[in-house]
Amino acid sequence: MTLLQAIIIAIIQGATELFPVSSLGHAAIVPALLHWSIDLHGDMFLPFLVMLHLGTVMALLLFFWGDWRALLSGASGRDGMQRQMESIRILVLLCVATVPAVIVGGLFEHMIRNLFGTARYAAIFLTLNGAMLLLTERIKGRGTQSVLSRPIASLGLGEAVMIGMFQCLAFLPGISRSGACIVGGLLSRLSHENAARFAFLMAPLVILMATGKEIFELRHIELAPGQLEIAGIGAVVAALVALVSTAVLMRYFHDHEKWALQPFGYYCIAMGVFSFIYLG
């Protein structure tokens, strides 16, 4: 992998990990479209991907630092009993929503990725991801703004589990983790902004656990000369792009409640169909 290729992949990772268009799907499709000879399952690519994920996590923790500080401060009881109960409830909801991904990932992740880890399969699932986003917007459009404005703390444990189950769809390359979580939040009658906030607060928990697992599995791999430096540059680029992407998305979801997922849905269908035909 050249430095230029690493930077391009890092930019794609930093944006598509948060935009509901699937980072794993683009990681499979874009190198194939550009005719890059990169083995996505090779010993050199996986450590690079781990570094990109760590960069994304750092960006999310930085952007939502105020939210995490408020939750932890509230849970400690410093801000009164009501805030304490609300903060503890949100933390519990985040943990509960993470459990399905831990179970499904531990049992089936390698099998799923081995079956569907090709560019053409990623194109198929990217198309299905777009259809999921558009269908959810259609279903959500039948609700009312007063219902959709419910706070995150009002979610039930069953709804948190449902969001977590939607997150598991992202083990299929082409299905977006953030998109699936936002879909689960919208079907639980959250607004786009609150659904995205819940999804982005969940992300560090899931990504750090998955990254820790990958680091453990890669502990005996010897990196090629210069690979660590390229991975470090990629992590910084991914973090910067992810930070900007998060800021843009949160503002976008706040301002476009009625149809926020539609552009992403149309893009995923167009990109998926084009890639499937082109790579055929």
C-alpha cells in the first residue's frame, strides 16, 4: 500500500464510518473500482484498518466529550437525583444496545465476512442498505413530530436491544453500522438527531471492543518496514475526517428532520448498482 492509497482509504474510512453508507462496503468496493491490488484480509491491511478505527474512536470521543462528561457527572449524583437516574438510564441503554453486537460478532463475524467479503457482494448489500434507509424514511414519515422528538432516556430496554440488533446488520459488508443504528432509533420514534447521537455514543464501545479483539489476534504479526508510519498517518487523517463528518452530520440531522436519510439511500443504491455492474 502506498502512502497515497493509505490517505485515500483513511479519508473514506473517516467519512463512511459515520455517514450511513458503510465503511466496510466502501473498503471493499473502492480499491476494486480503482484496480488496486490490496488484500483486505491480508496481514498488512488489518493492522492499518485497526489504526483507522482507533482514529475514528478518538474523533467521536472528542466531539461527544461534553455528552460523556455530562453523563458521568450526572451518574455520580453531583447534579441531583433526577439527573442521576436519567444519566444512569442512558448509560444502561448504551450498554444493553451493545450486547447483541458482542454476541453476534463473537459467534459469526468471521463466517459472515468470509462469505461476503468481496466487492460484488459488498455492492449488493450497499444497495440493500440504501433501500433500508429509504424504506425507513417512508415509515417514519407517517409519524408526527411530537412523537419523534422523544428524548433518548425515554427508550425502553427492549428498544435498546432492537437498536443493537439493527447494528448487527453491519457485519455484512455494505450495511452501514451508523445507518442501521439510526434506522433502529427512528423506528423507536427518536428524531434523526437523537437517533444519530445514540448511534455515535454507541460507536466507541463497539469499535474499541472490536479493535481490541483484532489487536489480540494480530499480536504475532510482523509489520513491513514503513507500515507503522503509514498506519499512523492514516489514523490521523481518519480522525480529522471523522471529526468534521460528525459535526456536519449532527447539524445536517438537526436541520433536515423530514427526509435526512433519503440522499444517502439514493447514493447507496446508485453506488451499489453501478459497482455491481462494473465489477461484473
